[in-house]
Amino acid sequence: MKYTEYMALSPLQRFWYKLKNFFVSIPRGLGNFFKGIGMGIVNFFKGIGKAIADFVMGFIRGDIFTKVSYVIMGFGNICRGQLVKGFLFLALEVGYIFFMIFFGTGYLSLFTSLRAIYTEPEVVMTPLGPQQGESQVAVPSVKILLFGILTIMVTIAFIAMYFVSVKSARKVSELAKEGKRIPKFRDESKELLDAKFHSTLLATPIILISVFVLLPLLFMIVMAFTGFRGTVPDFGWVGFEQFSGIFETTSSGAGASMGATFLRITGWTLIWAVAATFTNYILGMVVALMINKKGIKFKGLWRTMFVMTIAVPQFVTLLLMAQILGPYDYSPMNLIFSTLFGTTEAIDFLGETANNGLLPRIMVIVVNCWVGIPYTILMTSGILMNIPEDLYESARIDGAGPVKSFTKITLPYMLFVTTPYLITQFIGNINNFNVIFLLTKGGPGVNTAYAEGAGRTDLLITLLYKLSVDKGLYGLGAAIGILVFIVCATLSLVTFNMTKSAKNEEEFS
């Protein structure tokens, strides 16, 4: 559509035109996203091939000290005078060898099967004579899984350091050939505190992230391909069985299948995420506009009141709201209803099962507005105060009213700045465990034969928690977690790359 034709459209027609273009561009965005992933994988393997070729050529062209360094780490550095650095590389290699002999190799040998190791049953003397006792679990499967992943991570880290040592040996060999001075340990230490200070600072966070983030994350991912249950110490690999179990459509007796439960909860999760995100955003922006409107007095007071609501821990507010909306005659909300409308029976606001649990679903959205709107108010207030006043003055001179100024200046500016915030809020609401669990615990419950305990307000994240913690289905919970991550990552990356915030980072139009 040409620009003149677009400008001739009414505001409603422009909205539908933009909405249609957005949904039409989603397949193209998904295609570009997966194309980018494919190109990244291709470039990754190209880089590996280039590194291997360079590694081999370095061995062929290197001198005797360099060649020995391919087997004995640090040998070239020691022979060229870099004693401290060379012995550090050598100690790293010796330490890895001892680690593999006394720890890693045993767990790696068991990693392929994951089967637990049992002690030999002892013979126990009884009044009836010698009896063979029961064998005990010496090494459970979960321990093999965890330490097997740890061994693989340590091996990858060692390989990386091995390439660093080889590169260092080649570098000092080239310096020696050129007759240049070989830096000592003191020189390189000074460089780490100067030119390479960023590497020194990042070393500790990378180690901590690897231990406390990467290891648990890999453990969870790998767990999805096992039959891990909380009460069973012995399990093995099951491949994609957990993922197929999520979409299982057969029913057992009178109960619903896991596939039906998963699809129902997925649908409600998306409805909840959209409603929770846009109610907070729109209502928060409306309140911020009211506070920042000219003529409103005590603006600082209103902003302070909203800051105070944020200062109260969220879980305290949610637990309090659960009591206010409780199913008791003496709960504050029921007392208000009985006073105003003369109701005699207590209303279960968070546990009503009628209409597919519609009332509890509405109430969790309303309570989420209470705890979420203050954040939007503070954020949008800061943005509103930074919109140039000249834009509004020019609009008034051209005859634009308040509505036109809002749709043409305020709203586009807000969306340009806050689109990344909207995306993160949407993803955060998909994984909003606190609001749902602390208010309704996912209820009101739905009795099913397969996924008992999956309630009307359960999200995927609360279903994951119940399957893992309550029922011990850790493998199935891990599989759901992987699917949620894939969906969230794809949605956030594709949507963000389609917005003006990503395409025009340096300007606002």
C-alpha cells in the first residue's frame, strides 16, 4: 500500500492494516529466525574445521618443543623460559588425568546406561541358618547423571585450556624464531591487570555461572530424556518418550489424557499472559497519564503511594489477597458483599468451579493488576516526562486534539521505548509462578486419571512444579520446561526483531 493510500485510511482501518501486516510477517520472521539458526550452526562447524586445520598445521610446522607441547602441556613454555606458566599448564594436565582416573572415568562408563549400582547382598546368620540379605543402592542413577554431566563439562573446559596451551607454545616458538623477547610471568600478570583486565574480571563470573547455572540447566535438559522419578533410585534413558507422553491423547478410564490436559493448560497460559500483560500495561499507562496531566496537584504524593505498594514484598501481598478473597463468611470480601447485597452464602472467589472456573481466572487477573500496575506507572511516568513538549505544541498548532496527540505522539513513543519491556513482561507472565500458586495453587482442581491435580488456573510453570515436586515425575516436568523455553525464546526473539525498537535503535519515528 502506498503512503497516500495509507494516510487516507481511518484510524480503525490503519489499526487493522497494521495488525494484519503483523500476523502476515510472523511466518517470514520465523523463517528468518530458523534460517539464522541454521547459518549459525553452519558457521560453527566451519569454525571448528578451520581450527582443526590450523591445529594440525601448527604441529607440522612447529619445532620439537612445540610438537612435544601437543602431548605434554606447558613443555614449550618451560623450555623457552616461561617456567610459572608452563608448570601451571602441566599441573592442569596432571590434575585432569588424576580426576579422570579416580572420579570421571567411572561415572562416564556408567553414563551410557544410567543404571544404578547395587551392593552385593550379604549373608546374615539367623536362627533358621544363613540367609541372604537384600542388596542396597550404592550409586543411584541420579548421581551417575549429575557427575557424568560434570565430568563432560570438566573435559570440555580442559580441552579449551589444552588449545590455549598449544597456542601459547606456538606463540613463544614464533617469538624465539624472530629473536624477540619472550614475556615473563610478571609481564603477563601486569597485562592481565591492564590490557586484559576485562578477562580477569570475567573469569570468576564465568566459573560461577558454569557451576551454578549451566550445570543445573544441562542436568534439567538431559533429565527430560530419562525416566527419572523422585521415588525411584534406578532409571535409564527413554529418549523422546517424555515428550510423546506430553501429547498422549489416549484416556485412562474416565479421566482425561495428559495431551488434553497439556493443551488446555497451554491455552489458558496464553490467555493469562496476554490479559495480564496488556491490562497492566494499558491501565498503568492510563494512571500515569492522569498523574502527569497538567493541573493535577501532589504528583509526588501519588507516585510515592505506588512506590510504597512495590516496597511490600509481592508474596506478602498475594497471601493477604488470598485471605481477603477467602471462601469464609468472615473474609473481608464476603463481608462487603453481604453488607451491600445481602448475600447469605459465602462466595469462593478463588475456588469457584462453575463456568470452567471463570471467577477464579478473573480474580487472578484482577489481583495481578494490583501487584503489577505500579511498576508500569513508574516506568511510563519517566517516559512521559521525557517526551519533548515541542511535539505537543506543534500538534496543537496544527489543530490536533488530545485524542489525536495521544495516538500520534504519546502512544507511538511509548510503544517504541517499551516494546522490549512488553515482550519480557509477556514471557514473565507465561512463567508467573507466584501469582497463581500463592492465590489458588492452580485450583480449582480438575480430577483426571493421568494428571491429577492440574487445576483450572494452573499455568505450564505450576503444572511443571506439581508434576516434579508433588508427583515425582521429574523427567516429564523437565520435558515441559524445555518446550516452554523453546516457545518463549522463539516468541521473544522473533517478535523483538520485528519491532521498530530493534530495526531503528538510534531513532524514533
